[in-house]
Amino acid sequence: MKSSNLEQYIRYIELDRDNVPSFSEYPFNLPAIRELRSLSFHPKVTFIIGENGSGKSTVLEAIAVAYGFNAEGGTKNFNFTSRATQTDLHNYLRVVKGTKMPRNGFFLRAESFYNFASNVDDLDREMPFGPPLIETYVGRSLHEQSHGESFFAVFLNKFSGSIRNFMDWNPWRRLKQIRFAFRQIYGHHPAGHGKSRTFGTGGY
Ligand SMILES: Nc1ncnc2c1ncn2[C@@H]1O[C@H](COP(=O)(O)OP(=O)(O)OP(=O)(O)O)[C@@H](O)[C@H]1O
Ligand SMILES: [Mg+2]
């Protein structure tokens, strides 16, 4: 069912099936995409859950790119590529937005988080003037923080306020961390407080 809540940043996405070149080629041959017509977003949080390899990341990455994010993650201002693995699925997705615009957003792509951290360091090295970018992530290089600390640095600094978040992060063994992070950001419930909207995937 398509969301009629006009206040959502993204109400739903549609696959332009008529123009898909072939449903027998990757990524359109993945069952999750072959059957896809439209996908509604929940007003608060939308989760995509499925088995490993079922196509969650492929779908989420295409939505994030269609929405204007860098395929390898970060805010909309990031534009780095370490390896061109993205599909052209985003060219066939229509993102139906609501009337409100988010102030900012973040695509947390766990798979390329290391490259994102390197890019923050590179940008600060290349642009020695003005406040360092890393100040907006707790002030210490994400590479000098533990895996968990660096994720929290992003959660706590980028996942609040009027923002649209995309999160591709398999919560396997990390449920405690996620619960903690959501409690920090939203209060007691992931869909609870504030205006931020999250769209995430999880494998098992
Ligand atoms: N370049 C490619 N060519 C063909 N198939 C690919 C390519 N890249 C990925 N795939 C396949 O696409 C499928 C979907 O991958 P995707 O990363 O979207 O899965 P996922 O649901 O996010 O899995 P996980 O839970 O492990 O993160 C997988 O079966 C994968 O092998
Ligand atoms: Mg995945």
C-alpha cells in the first residue's frame, strides 16, 4: 500500500518496470527486484529484513543513490568511489517524496565505512582551512576509534534532527549496540522521538 502521509520525506518508491532492460540480468533478476513494483516507507522507521544475498543492500543502495547520496555512503556532500560496484537500478527507481524536506541525511553503509572514514581524513588533509570535517564526528579520526566507537560517533552526531537516514548495517551480534544507539537518539523506541527518519536493512 502506498503511503499517503504527505509529511514523510519519502513516501514510497516505484520501479519503472516498463523501461527495465531485462529481468533476466543482474540486478533485475534478483527475486526481490523481479517482483518489485512499489515499496512504501513507514512514517518512522522502515526495515528490510531478509536472508544473506537476498538483495537488501542492492535495493537500499539504489534508493540512496536515487535520493542523491553517494553510493559508498556519507552525507550528500560526499563523492568518493573506492570501487565502482553500484548497479544502475537507481536509474529505474522513482522516489516519491512528501512535502517536507529534510535538513540533512546520512547513508551509513557498513561495507564501505572504512573508505568513508579515510575520505573524511583525506578531505581534512586536502583542505587545511576552516573547521576540520572530523569535528562533526567527535573530533578524532574515525580510524583512531574502535569499530563500535566510530559507528557511535556517526550515530550520535549525524542521526538526529530533521534528517533522512539510510542504514545498511547487518545487526548480527550487534543488537545491544543498536538498542543503545537508538535509545541515545530517539529515547526509548527507535520510532519514538524527534523528526529523523530511518530506513535500514538487516540480514541474518
Ligand atoms: N556484480 C554482481 N553481479 C552479479 N551478482 C551480484 C553482483 N553483486 C552482488 N551480486 C549478488 O546479488 C545478490 C544480492 O546481494 P546483496 O548484497 O544485495 O545482498 P544482501 O541481502 O544485502 O545480503 P547480506 O545480508 O549478506 O548483506 C547476492 O546474491 C550477490 O551474490
Ligand atoms: Mg547487505
